[in-house]
Amino acid sequence: MSRTYVITGAGSGIGKTTAQILVEQGNTVIGVDLKGTEVVGDLSSREGRLAAAAEATRIAGGTVDAVIACAGLAIPKRITAAVNFFGMTEFLEAMQPALTLSPAPRVALISSIASTQPTAPPLVEAMLSGDETMSMSIASTLEADPATANLIYSASKQAISRWVRREAPTARWAGAGIPLNAVGPGTVLTPMTADLLTTPEGVAMVDAAVPMPLNSHQGPESIAHLLIWLTSVENTHCCGQTIYCDGGADVVLRGDDVWSWNEEGIRAKFAALAG
């Protein structure tokens, strides 16, 4: 069954690979990127996001079966927060009406193993509050200090994974029959990581931060196929998840127990529900 997909970041990397596979399968793909795609749009600004969503919806004829949000940056600058968080959330919210017209709407987006690593909590909270002005102010302060600039990326990815968990079960998404999920890659072989992996020193640094015991660094197709399944009609019940497709990095870094720290909070929630 042919479906209509909108993919942000379709001009390169994971987004491009995902688009190519979907087209080969006989689907219609409307790409969104800064150049070389069906919709040319800048997701670093609210105006650009809304304009891109409107144009993608127009090209699709008003109905979209799935949106895959891949557009992102990994540079230690404030624009990374704008694109990685607001460029996803505002774009997806703008696409939601077109998704509701599909008989099997789906959404998936890119997070990162970095979502589990040290962040800048004030930036995470500002993004989750929807305050882009405050977020950009905090990100500018982080950018000015080389010791904290890299926290912008991890903060944007933790915020997007938390946004997915918060929003997925709501009336807007689950209530409208739209599974909303994310994929958290490890080190993917794309133009974004090419410079880091050109020297033994760079590889050692990357592998120390993101150890991948299963098959080491991954090609973009490893993420593309998972994104495609999450946005297929077969996915009926995955809701609010960030699935770490990372060669084992999450398991190595966080170990076997990621539950017990919150047992008291979970018991309190059960008690409140039992009420």
C-alpha cells in the first residue's frame, strides 16, 4: 500500500536514506530541507517551520500518512536548539491536522543516545516550556563558553525525547490515533559525523562517549528501516518511546537497571490513580 510521507532533513544523512528507501518501496515522499528537496524551508525559525508545513501539506493534497522528522544539527551553537527541538515540535504540530485525515497516521523523529548524557537542565526546561526566546538566551550563554557549548546538543535531544513521552499519550496524538515515537541513534556514518571520524584520535573520542559493542558505527539505513517501521501501518501500539538503535551504547552507559531510581514515584502515581 502506497503512503504519503513528509520527511524533514531529506537532503542528506538519515533523512535522505529514509526517503530513498520509501520511494523505492513505491511511496510518495515530500522532502523538506534547506535545498534539493520538494519543499525548501528553514526550520530554525517559527515562520520557516509554519511555511514549510503549509507547503508540504499543499503538495500532499491536504492528507499526509506519516511525518518523519530527521532535520537536525550537532554544532555547539544556539541554532542547534532551535532546529533540533522547535524545528521538530512546531513542524509536527503544524502537520497534525493533515495527519488526522489519514486512515493510519504515524509520526517518528530522531533523538539521540546523547539524550541520556549530561545536559544543561535550564535549557531542557525552557524548551519543554515552549519558550523559544528564553531557550535561545540560555543557549547563547552556553555557546559563549567552550566548556558548556556542547551541552546544547544533548539538551536538545533530551528535551525532544521528553516531549515525545509527554505528548504521545495526549488527545492530540494518541487520542487522534497517531503513534508518536522517536529513535535514538548511536554514531551514524553521515556527513554530520564525517569530520570526527577522520582521525584515530577522533574515533577514540567518539567511541569513549558512545561505545557500540554490536557492529560498531552504523550506517544510516539502520535507523531508516526502524523509522519506516514506526511509521508503517503495522505499528499500532508503540507510544511515546525513544528506541535506542545504537549498537548497545545505551546498555553499556546506563547498565541493566534504569527503573529502580523512580520506584517511589511510580508507587505514588499508582496510589493516585487508585485514588
